Amino acid sequence: MFLPAAVVTVLACAYLCIAAAPIGQGSWTLGNAHTGVVCIHMALLPGASTPYPGLNPRIVCVERPHYNGKGPYSFNAVTGGQNTVEWDPYTTSTIFSEYAKVYHSLTNPFCGGHAQLEDGTWLLAGGDVQNITNAVVGGTVVTDGGNGVRRYTQSANLAATGDANPWSSAGRSMATNRWYPIVTTINTGEVFIAGGVTKALDFKEFTAGLDYNNPTFEWLNSKRSDIAGYPKDLAVLAKTNPFNLYPFTTQLPISGKLFMFVGNYSILMDPVSEDAAELPPIANTKHKNRIYPFTPAVTLLPLTLASNYTATILVCGGTTRDPSQSWNLTDGQLTASQFCSSIRPEDPSPAWEEDFVSWEGGGRMMPDAVILPDARVLYINGAQYGLAGGDAGQVDNAHNPNFSADIYDPVNRTFTKVASFSVARLYHSNALLLPDGRVITAGSEMANYLDIDGPTNRVLLNQCFPGSGSNATNTICTDPFENRTEIYTPYYKTLPNPPIIDQLQVPRQLGYGSVFAVGLKTSPKNVTTANIIRYGSSTHSTNTDQRYVELPILARNSSHVFLSLPDKNTIVIPGLWMLFLVGSNGAIDVSATVHIKNSNPKIAVTLPSPEPSAPSGAVRATPRNGARWTVATILGSFALVMMLL
């Protein structure tokens, strides 16, 4: 059920305030998995449904084809030129065939946009218009994918052979070509697609007068998909050309409107009437544009009970650039930004708060932001200088990797530097939260960054870029394709006595407004917070899928906690979610995967009598100095709360 403001006030003011666990360093380890392809597009899948989904999750990655005939870089012999690999991120094997399977999308998906659908499959729309052939495979590698729409359904068994290709047509193509579009699933299960360009955009071509802008939107998985009149124009995408690629879009929890951030501008769009209203722009005192190729990370911060699910958008990093400068990309003014700006777009008079905080680890452009199950945000990856874009190996665009990791606490509004990682993640890198609460990073087509940053500064570097003609076989060129993974184990994974979910006592299908029980193998009294985080998919520092929603804890008995799911599907977008339970000391164990759909029936279990005692380790406090309000237990009569509902 969705909690009215009066009830949330009761929850926030009458319940216990549990102090958040201190942010520790955590640790990084190299993963066993070789990804096979460069993870330019990366999505989390639940894995086998038995004994339960999420026990052995999958990652699916898609790369742009790299092949002999365009530059010196090698044909991908691991996949035989195929562009998709599904793999087990938990593998202990180092033998590729034991933890991964190779597939192929024939229509070119490179630099499309993607989102998880309501049914849990993954949709990738748009891509490159190139038709690519290769002598090694004896024919076509990929065909024009500019208006293509593809659906990926995970492999049934990574160890099996002869299974069908998980890629399939989504039943239709888009109305127009889109390269670098935004793709977002909304509360109805419809898919909103907007922006991009009609073919791959080189900014040098733009200066020559060529304009491929596509300032329009359309819908998939919708009755509107077949209605004449789409695509429709969207003024903000025309206004911000050419700085309008991958315009971050998310659905707001209370109004249900779509928030779109593009350049330094943003809009609210009603998904029913399709009317759009522009919000005040960022004043851009330090950032001429905060979008590709000056890429920041844009994040919908965790939706909490204490805020009554108020939405805050946080924009961090990117490239600093004086607004008086032209948008010429070769003048050397490309230092990465340390600053963040935020807005609460559903406020009566929303306005940006600018440059209010900086992370400790130095400037970062092309960062990845990953929401953690303790309602904080991890910032990783990216470079300290440059801009996004370029062919594989073109490291003069962005170099000097930032190896630091920073965690943002939305309550204190502060960053804390944590353990640094070891694998550089530059252009075409990604990061995702795993169901066990760890974070995995993969990708980068600029693994040869030492060609610029190294001690020799190779003078023939410009001969290594694809399309270098007679230098196509130059042996000094370093392979730019990064296939290693790295995994971050946060501080909350090392704390003692985490709540351990009994995975066999979790309802896997949930309807909106459900009241449901979750079994534990440990004491339910130790659970202080419950939340769900949506399965993510990421590309180009953009993840429209990830979303954190805190759930009320209504009651406990000796073996279960009883939770409620909001009845507003604009708060909880349908799809696959990870359910996490947080202990009184901040410890977190493995999540349980639940599938939330509009068609699922509402669950209504009988609640036990409330327990007046506080969870073990809880402290009474006011929400300051890093504490955060959390629904821990009901004080007094549950009947009183039900009366308020």
C-alpha cells in the first residue's frame, strides 16, 4: 500500500531511528570471468528459477564488432565474431566454456538504448546503421540496426548445447533510426524511447553542417505503438542539439510524470497527455553541458519512507567547461568535474542546488553510479581528463583513469573515499549491483590508455586508431579491449550477524499493495530496514532501471518479517527486484529476487501481534549526525496504524 503523509509522519517520528552503519573501505578482487566481449551494454539477469532465482545470476554483455580490416585491432577469436556473451559472475572457473555462452544479434545493437521489461526480459532498441562483413566468418557480421528492437531472454542452461538464440525480434521496429537513445520502462509496462541521432554522430561532422538530430519520442509495448503520429517532437531535444544523447529519463514516484535531464535542461512530461513542461536549468557556472560527451552520472536517489518517497535527482561529475567557451572539443579545456547538483522535481517550485558537494577521489567524467542496499550510492570508473566517444583505442579523447571509489550518503550529503580498484574503466565501461550486495565492473575499449599516460608516450599512437590505412598492422598498437571483471565487496558484507533470508519462504510473485511475509534463518528482531532494488542494465554511464524503494516493516514473529508493497506502480516500476534486509548493525546478506507485475494478485497475509521491544542493537536518536529514519517496528498498537491507513 502507498502510505499517506500522515502515516509516514507517524513512522518517521514515532518509530526507532537506526543509526546507519559507518562507511568502511571494503575491498576489490579480480573476478574469474573473462567476459568474452567488451561489456559496452550490460544487464543483470536472474539465472535459473530453481531452487530460486538470483541464486546464480547471469550477466549479459554486448559489444561493437571488432574485426580485421578496420585498424590493427584483432578479430574477436573468443566469440568467433559474435557480439553477445551471457556469463556467470559468481564463477570459480577460469575456463570460458564452463561459465559463459556466446550468442549473436544480427542487427547491429551498438550504442542502442535498453531497459528491463515488466516480464523480466531485456529490451535493446536502436543501434548502429553499419553493415559489417568479415572474411574470417565468410560473410556478414551484423546488418543495419538503426531502428531495430531486440528482446533478450536468458539462456536456460549455460552448460547446455544447441539451445535457441536468446535474441528475438520484439515484434516491430521503431519508427525511426536511433543511435544513443534513452529507453525507459514505466509503470504501465510501456517503454518510452526518445532522442538519439539517425546515424553515428562524429562531432567533427556536426561542425561541417551535417545534422542527424532526432528530437522525437515514441512508445513500445503500448497501444500507442501502432497509432499514427509517432514519433512525436520533443522541444527540449531540439533545443539542446547536439548535446542531447542518452538523455536520462525516469518516472517520478508521486506524480507519475517522466523526468528527463538533457544538457543543462530538464523537463517533466505527463506520460498520458504527453504534455511537457520545462524546469529551471542548471546555471552551468562550471559545466557548459552535463551530458555526452561531457558525461556525468545521473541518479534517482533512494526512495525512503522518511521522505514519503520524495524523488531527488543527483547529477555528479562530467567535464568542467567554462560556459563562455565554444563547444569545440579540441581546445584542451576538458578537466573532469568533482561537483554534484541536485533537484527535487516534484517540489511545488523545483530548483537546482548546484555544486553543493564534491567527492574526495578527484574529478571524474564518465562515472558509474550504483545504488547500494544501505541506501547509499557508489561512484566508480571514469577518467580525470577528456570526453566520451571515439573508436576503440582512441585514448587521447579521455585518459588518466580515476581508480578511486567514493560512496555518497544522501542523509549527510557527504562523500567518503573507500578502497580503490585496479582495472581502468574508461569509455564503454559499466557497473552493476549483484544480488548478493556486491558490485561488479566490466568493459572499456581504452585499455591501451598507457599509450598516452605511460612513460614512453608512443609517438605513433595516432597510427593505431581504426581506419589508419597503411598502419593497420602496426605492431606497436596495444590491444584496447578490456575483458577482465572486478568485484567490490562493500563494508556491510563483512559485518557480523546479517539477517539471512530463507529463500524457500519468499513469495516470488508480488502484486501492488501486497502485505507479505519473508522467512528468515536468523532472528527477525535483528531486521531494521527492508528495501527492494530493481535489476539494472547499464551503458554509457546511464542506468534507467536501477531504483531503490524502502518497504515498511509491519510486524515480526519468531521466524518472519511482514512487509508491505506500495500500491502505486509509479513508485515501484514493474519488473524484477532484489529484496534486501538490513541488520541493526548495518550488515546485509544475499537478497531474494521477486517479480512485481501489474497482473499479479495482491497478497494479504494475517499479521501477528506487534512486538513493543526494539530490535537488538537499535538506538533511539533524532535524525541528525548521520542517522536515518527507518521503519524498525511498530510502537504501540498496529490497529492505530491501520486506522490511519
